[in-house]
Amino acid sequence: MQKEAHELAVTSPFTAFQENGKKEIHLGQHVLAEFFECDPNTLNSIDKVEKYMVDAALECGATIVQKCFHMFNPYGVSGVVIISESHLAIHTWPELGYAAVDLFTCGDKCDPKVSYEFLKKKFNSKKATFSELKRGIIDEETLKVAEKPFEIMQQFAD
Amino acid sequence: MQKEAHELAVTSPFTAFQENGKKEIHLGQHVLAEFFECDPNTLNSIDKVEKYMVDAALECGATIVQKCFHMFNPYGVSGVVIISESHLAIHTWPELGYAAVDLFTCGDKCDPKVSYEFLKKKFNSKKATFSELKRGIIDEETLKVAEKPFEIMQQFAD
């Protein structure tokens, strides 16, 4: 058992955002990234996918806890990097030049957009979309988790 | 290197759904589940969380490829089960009775709702929400991945 705490438990109890003058608090940001028109050879190399996912975590300031990657036959890589701030996950379809990536972070130490930009470049993706969701929205009055689903925070394509 | 193929590459090239009489094709279903008012002791036990996540994968008919789980100090468990059909991920906040779970599956062999119901019961969650997204939507004409973000397929609370 390791000694570090959930990122949010040590430095930043909750991620707080100022939106329209109102303080908005949620436990995690979850980025769903879609990478289109990527280099198929990169997407079909477990070594490259693993390296880039690990580097993407480090680039955004995350602390890596564990990782596991798997190469499918004939095509595709799946993998996850568990970080102190939650996780990064990837599934690739080299035959379609497509990768689905999840960047789930807690606290405000990491900027998942940094990982997104990094991966977009490394995969040579000509088109990508970025959707940022709020997970675990905190009710300001009770400081309990509001019993409702995620909310979309921002979404863009580039 | 193992021999199995991405689930979608062997039995079911794409997940096809009949919606409003129109055939709709996408590569993966991604369920974002929020479990509220859970048993905090369960959420803070790495052994239980790992067992239930593995069982949840098996219950829905998935093939487990790898898994990694991590216990945080003082609270919380993060973990991922990589399956042939993609992945299951969890992050728990025992102090808030809350768990954020992702069930990402490809092909039509697995029903992520089975895993959702299983975990809701095992975590003794009194309230939960289930959101199912389409990832990697296929353009029917070109059979390429449409260059757009996820779409929400269904969402409910119970």
C-alpha cells in the first residue's frame, strides 16, 4: 500500500470553478477526447501508445501510480495509466485511424488540456474533439455530492 | 502478446442499433455511472472494490485481460479492469459515499447495464445515475468514423 492520498484529499478538497460569478464545485473533471485521422502505425504500436500516454500524464503534472497496456491481435491497443489524480485510458482502432481517450483528473493541479494537445500531436491527429465533463458535483449548501449525472463543462473540435 | 482480438474485430465489426427505423453504428458504448449514498466501508476496501469490479465485468460477459487497483491513504480506491471489450474504471470517495464508474464496451456481446445494476447492489447505493454515450460514431455512407464528439444515447436515475 502506498502512502499518497487521493489528490483531492491532500491539496485541494474539491475543484472549484468560478462560473458566472457563482462558485461551482465538483470532484473530478472528465475529458472525453476523440482523435480522428491519426497515424495508424502509431495507434497500432503498444510501445508508442504506452509511452505517449505516460508522457501525457507527466506533461500535465500528474503522478503515475500504476499502468497497464494490452496489444490486441490483429489491431488495436488498450491501456490505462492510474494517476494520483484519477486515470487516463485509451482504446485505439488503427484500421480506422481513431482513438478514444479518457482523461479523468481530480483537484486543480493537472490541466487535462495539456495531455490532450500532447496526444493530438503525437498521434498526428488531423482532427479531434474535446469534451470536458463535471463528475461528482457538490451541492454548495450541504457539501454533499448532488445526486445527478455529469454536466458538460466545455466541448470543442479542432 | 495475447491472441485475442478487439471484440469488435472478431464478432461484431460495429455496434449497430436500430433507432427510429434508422441504422445507427458506433464503435463503443461508454456508460458513466454515478453511485451516491454507498456503503463507505465497501468503497474504502480495495479488496471489495476490486472483487466487485472484476465480478461486474464477468457478470456482463466480458473477458478480462488485465486489472490494476490502488488504495489511497487515508481514503479511496482507484482501479481499472481492461477487458477484451474495452475497460471498466472506478474512483471512490468513501468519505462522501460516492463512486464514479466508467463502463466502456465495444461490440454487442456485453450489456453494461448488467454491470451497473450489479455494482449498485454491491455498493448498497441508494441512488445512482446511468448515462450511456456513443463513442466513435460511424458515418453510414463512408464507413469512416464521423469527426464529431460523443452523443448521449440514454440517461436515467434510479
